[in-house]
Amino acid sequence: MALPFLAGLAVGGLAVYALNNKSELKKQASNLFKTGKEAVLDISSKTIKTKRRAKATPAKKPTKPKTTAKPRAKNQTSGQAK
């Protein structure tokens, strides 16, 4: 029955820590966003390059393998006794 009390205590402790270290958390968050932005730009440039390369090379049509007709049996049974 003490679970809500412990959860409230943990959330309250985190709030106090966040308020005391506001400037440090702000620096870390801005660094995180900067890193994320660089990653997004890198991924988008790679995607654009791949897209251009795919458009430049013509697509090959799949070829169907040539098969010969199989001879059919004269008496076909379903395998069930009558």
C-alpha cells in the first residue's frame, strides 16, 4: 500500500533535482537536440543520394524461366477408395 507514496517521493525528488540543476539540464538538452538534428540531416542526405542513384539506374524486368509442359497421366485418381 506504500507504492503511491514511494512513487510520489521519487517524482518529487526528481522535480527538486531538476529545479536545482536547471542550467546543466538545459545544456545537456541542447546538446542532445543538436546531435539529433545532425543525425537527421545525415540520414536525409543519405536517403536523397540513394533515391537519386535508384532513379539513375534502369530497373531490370524479371524474366520468367522457360519450362516444359509436364505430361499428364491418363487415369487420375483422387487417392480415395470408393
